[in-house]
Amino acid sequence: MDYFRILNLKKEPFSNSPEPEFFFQSSKHLGCLQKLELAVRLRRGLNVVIGDVGTGKTTLCRQLILKFAGSEYDSGNTETHLLMDPAFTNPVEFLSAVSLTLGISFSGDGESEWQFKENIKKYLWKKGVDEGKIVVLIIDEGQKLPDFCLEILREFLNYETNEHKLLQIVILAQREFEQTLKRYKNFADRVNLYYFLKPLNFRETCGMVRFRIEKAGNTGETPSLFTYPGLFALYLATKGYPRKIVTLCHQVILALIIQNRSKAGWFMVRSCAGRVSIKQGQGFRLLIATSLAALFVVIVAAGLFFGRISDSKPVKEIPDTASGIVKEKESSSGMQSQNIPLPEAVAKTSYELPAPAKIMPDSLGKLTVKGGRTVWWMLRDFYGEFDDGQFKAVVLANPHIKNLNKVNAGEVVNLPALTVKSNPLPAGKYLVRVASDDNIEKVYELYRNYKELLPSLRFLPYWNSREGLMFAVFLKDGYNNMESARSTAEKLPQPLASNAGVLEKSNDDTVFFTNPGYGRLKAE
């Protein structure tokens, strides 16, 4: 069915065939392709690309071939040969396959292993020295290479002049090939380029989807088929693996047509993810259920430092387990207090004794710098408009970092607990709190993942004697009444809306670490 015509597309945007025009140049794939091209042109010999299933290795090798066939000069000076599924049973079988791939004729009357190697060596010498050409052998599914194939490839790398290798080898393999390289160090020592191809991040996932839709759309009439929550659901379900993205997007577009809808949101993508494969659907449901449960427990069981949380129902306090009763305060709707029996399992939970007073720590915690992020923006997220004194404190807390202006991905930054005098929360206003936890990585990642979708979010660490050090995410705006705050919370994308709470005030001893000058929480 030409479903793409119904959505005003000129062709199918999510075909599972490796169509070159739909190659999305993510920073990872483009960087790998450029490094491979340079290594081949410099005739450096052996190059290895490792990646999980579905990260785009096969597409990448097709792009490399097209790269050298794209111009008259390259096509006349470079030969690329692709060897797929190298699951050979003996050396002669492998050598005959390489000979056929290179176009070397042989009689088929039982040539020996030595004869095959000599013929290949003569061919490479003729092409590389006499004709000055670059010969490239690309091996896809390299994890299937038997041990004897590695030894033969190592011998091929010995065919060289004083300046360069006569055969350029590119192996694209799954992660298990790493163990093969560890076992055969004499082969691993020959690797010139080793590149690990990672899945896409959220921004690249959105870019890939939009790019393919734009390529398949009619000029000037490209439809927007996903909402932002839908794109986030897509990323959670696929974890950024291009093959899974293509498969799931195809199912989503079919669902759009069947349901006569123009855009796919969170629930539609989630539903389609469950149908793509049983295992993937279970994993997605488990991820969502775990996230929702964790956020719910944190928001309810934390207390919470803001005194009272309101949602669409009357606000509940911490259980009085001595009597097995939850005491419910009067809500804005005028409901009177009433006693509600607790389930036995809840009544037995250990709330009998108050927790001992917490001691304010010297550090907010440690964060690992991730690719595409800068320490400056991390510091602004935590401290707001920080001054020289605060910056010097951060420098002293990180003696292992020579220059905070140049921090590489993977380095760990210690964030000192620097209290501020001003309370960043507007007095007497209702606030929408999206999430709260004592896990710095968990809450900060949630904030970073949603920050672009919801610019109104604000990250805010705090401490008080009852809860200790906590990290929270708020909407920046404060509201004059509870109804406005509730209405705003309900309009948030899932799963944020299900876990958002309306807060009225903070504890008297709450200490904050963020200067209100940056991303100030303001009144409605």
C-alpha cells in the first residue's frame, strides 16, 4: 500500500532497505565515515568499526563505497570490494572468495593456499605500484571471521611498499569482535583506526526522523508526523538505534493512517512499540513503569519539603502507621477531614520513629561530563548566575581538572555545596514540581532530556534537616492559585503530568544552592 501518498509524501520515508539518500549524517556516523575515508586515502592498512546490532554499520560501508565512486577521479583511482557474511570453513574457501571479490581469475582445479596468496599478492602489486591505485577490501559482519581468516588478513597487511600498504582493509563488526581482537594481539597491533559506533542521542534521533520525512516529502509540504512527547517515546523505545527507529516509525505511520490521525503522540508510539516485538515492548513498558513508580514514590514518600502537595484529589500526608490511618487535610474544594484505613502492607511500613536530623554535606555530588555538554552550562544549571568566588570554589573542588574551559567527555566534576542567601521560590505562590529525588544523576538527566522540549523547566538542588540533600525539577512560573497550577501540570507531556505535584511552601530550614538570577522562578 502506498501509505506515504496519503500523508503527502512522495515516497516511503522509513523503508528497511539501505537507501543512500536517506543516510542521516549524525556526528557519530559522519565522524566515522570521514576517518575511514582519510585512513584509506593515506593507505594506512587495517581499520575496524565496532557497533551493536542496528547502529548503522552496513549503511556506513555502503556510504564509504559511494564516497569513492562519487567522482571520476576517485572511481578511476580507487577500487572498493565488499565481502559479506565471512563465515568460511577453511583457508582455501576464504582465499577463493577474496580472489573472486577482487576479480582474480583462477582455474578451479584445486589451487593451493600458497597459489591463491601469490596470485593476490601479484594483483595488489600490479594495482598498487604499477597502476598507482588504492585497493580497498570491506568486510561486513566481521564478527563471523574465523581465526584462520585473521591470520591471512595479517599476511595481506605485509604486502607493502616503503611508503604504504597495498591493501586497505575495513572490518565492520558487532561488539563480540572486541574479544577476538583481545585474543589475537598480533592482529590487533596492526589496527590503524578503531572506532566504536554508538547509538544516536535524543537530539540526533529527532533529527534522523525529521530528515527522512523531509527527504520523502513533497517540496515545501513536509508534514510533521510526531509531537515532541511522541519523539521522546520513540527515543525511549529504540534507545537511539537507527534500525529500531526506522522499524518503529514505519509502524507508527501505519497507525496514523488506520486511526485517521495526523500526528503521533506519546501513547500511540508507546502502543506501536509494544507491537514491533514482544521483547522490545516488554522492555519499554518496564522502563516506563519503573520510571513512573520511582517518581511517584519519591514525590509522595519524601514528605515533602514544601509542606503540601496538591493534585486533582485532596492532598495526602505521610501515614500515621501507629493507628493505620491516613489523615486527609481539607482541600480547596471544601472536603472535610476523614479517616481512611490503610492496607496492611502499608500500615506495617517503618514510619514509627522520626528520621534523625540530616547534616548538610560539603558537596552536591559528582557528575560525569557527557559528549555535547559543557561544564559552564552544568554550573549554570546548578548554581545559576555564579560569581568569581563560586567559580574559585568549583576550581578548588576539582584539582584533577587543569582547565575547566576544556573538560573532556568522561571526566568527573565535583560540585561543591555553595549556599545562596536568596530563596529562588516566589513567596506565597503555588509551584508545579515535576520530579524530586536524592539521586543527582537521575534527576539531572531527566531535566536535561526534557529541557529542550520544555524550556520552562528549572533544575533546583536544596537541603533541609528532615530530607537531607535533594534535587528537584520545577516549572519556572509561580501561580496565584492552585487551579492554575493544576491546569498547567495536567498539560505536561506524559509521564511528567502523572507525577507532577503542586507545592505551596517550603520548610523553614530549607537551604538552596541556586542563585535566583538565572532562570528565575517567577509569579504568574
